[in-house]
Amino acid sequence: MEQGETKRRLLFSLLTLLIIFLFLESTVRGIHLYYPLFEDKISLSIDHPQFHHWHVPNASGTSVAATGEFHVPIRTNSHGMPGKERSLLKPDGIYRIALLGDSFVEGFATKEEDSISVLLENLLNKSSTKKHEVLNFGSSTFSPSLEYYLLLNLAQKFQPDMVILLFHVTDVRDDWKYEKSKVLDRDGNAMGIDGTSRKSIPYQILEKSAFMRTVVQKTKKLLRQRQLDVGQVPDLTESYFAMFKDSYTRSDQMAWDLTKSYLNRIKNWSDAAGVPFLLTVIPVGPQVEPVLKNTKGKLLFPKDWQDLKSTKMQDILRDWSIEVSGNFLDLLPHAKAFKRTNPEETLFYPLDQHFTATGNKVAATAIYKMISQK
């Protein structure tokens, strides 16, 4: 009798929790339609067994900033690439460029026509009799490890004539995070970064929940803000805020070494394929424009980023390029030069810190000038 009563109470409690959760979920989704509560593009994202995650093929949706600074349409083709359809077989007379990178390349924050890939393709085709295709292989939170496995398993099938990788400040931290999901074959050789493993059905459901995404993103933001308030900057294995600190720890250096190992693999693949490789470095907003505070007066970055003069990230990557005899492009001088002559223009969204359409244009123009000289 008591056992039956206990089961009924447990069932009642579970049903109550489910009803509360469904109410919160519907409420958050309703509010989010008019007032963004979280960064939203997850409907176009799918787990991938070789390069962790990719886009749902032939899909369309909306890219929304948690800051409310942009709300733009986004689409994918049959290969899951952002943008229009591309044939796997390269047409005769076409010069193909594979563009690798994270959300800056993906076009997360701007309309498709204002993305770096489209702008670069237009610049090349306007100035040359040769037909160019700039293929967008960007995806949010990608880093050199995922870009390497994407190159091996997808991008190379398009027979690119050139590979360009746009490096972002978050890449080192992300590489370290993804390495935990690396898959090895029986001989111990790396096969990829598996994003499909160790996810239970309840976890997958919660991962798609608007309510849970809001809670998780708000919690992460709160914890990050507390670190900034007390001047605490963790290692690069935990946060990209450590990128420009004066001296690196052993953990910082290990994280950098891992990222460089993947850059080496991409460079080696390009050399073996006889394909030029260009490493391009995206500046962070505080290197170019004054840092604003958010609507509650909180700092968005560590205090030493408020007037960021350090070029430590760029210097490390430039040294790596020299060491491997690679091609290197630092977008920072180009961004600063543009800002000096166009002080009223904004290259980065003040709160979100992705490139605006203007920032994408500056980047595409600099890349165009660089590769046109080759």
C-alpha cells in the first residue's frame, strides 16, 4: 500500500516538473520571438562524427544574436555549406578557393551577400577574366582541428586550388576543448573529432530546449563576468581571455602547441596537393575600436583589453608562418587603417563582437589584395 502511494507521489512530482518545464519552454520561446534571450542558430546545427558539428543540408533559418544586434536569414546547400548550391565536381576553367574558419567565415552575423566569401568572390570575378568560386566552409566555433578534418573529409572533394584559413582568438581554446573528443583507429591514428558520442536522448532534447539554452548561456555569461570583476584570467585551455596576457603558463603553451600542430597538418596537406595555403588572422574588436560596456555597465573584456595594444596572437602566428615558409596575412593593420580614415564606421558589433558588414568588406578586400599579388 505504502509502496503504491510512493509511486503515485513520484509520478505526480514528475508530471508536475514536466508541466512546469513545458510552461517555461513555451514562455521563453514566445519571448525570444520578439526579444532575443540567447544566441540562436541551433536549428541549422547537426552533430558530425568526423569534424564534431556541421550544418543541416538544404536548410534555412535565422541567425540571432543574444545581444539583439542582428537577426539575419541563413541558408545551407546540399553539402551543408552556408550559402548557395555548389557542385562537387569542379567545372572547367574555375579557380576554387576553400575558405575555412568559424562564425566569422560562416556569415553568422550578416546577410549572405555581405559575408566574406561572397564579397571576396565578387571582387575576384570583377577584376579577372578567370572565373572564381570562393567556397564557404565556415561554421560557428570551428577551430584548426575541426577545419583540418573538414578539409580531409569534405573540402578536398571540391578540388580547391587554394586554401585560406581565417584564425580567430577563440581557436586555441576551442582546439583544446575538441581534442577530448578525438577518435583514434586501431593503430592509434587520429580519425577525427566525434561530436555524436556520449549524448543521451534526454541530453539531446535539453540541448534543443530554448529554456535550457537561455539558462546555460546566461550562467556562462555570469561566471565570465565574475572572473572579469575580480581580474581573474584563466589559462588558454579554459578561456580566450588569456590570449594577450604578458606571460604564458605551461598550460597556455601546450594549448598553442596543439593548435600549431593542426596548422602544420593543414599546411602539409596543401603542400602535398600543390595548393597555396594562406593563414589570415582576424583581429579582436578591442585592437581596433574602443571597448564599450554592456547595458548594465559591466565590462565585456578583461581590464587590460580596454586599451589593447598587444599583438601577441598575431606575432605568434606570424612567427609560425615564417617557420613553415607559409603565406601570412594580418588583418589588424588593414582594419586600423580603415578606421583611421572612416572613424564613423563600425567594424565590429559593439556587444556581440562579430564583424559587421563593413568589417567583412575590409577583410575581403585585404584578402583580395593579398592573393591578387600572387
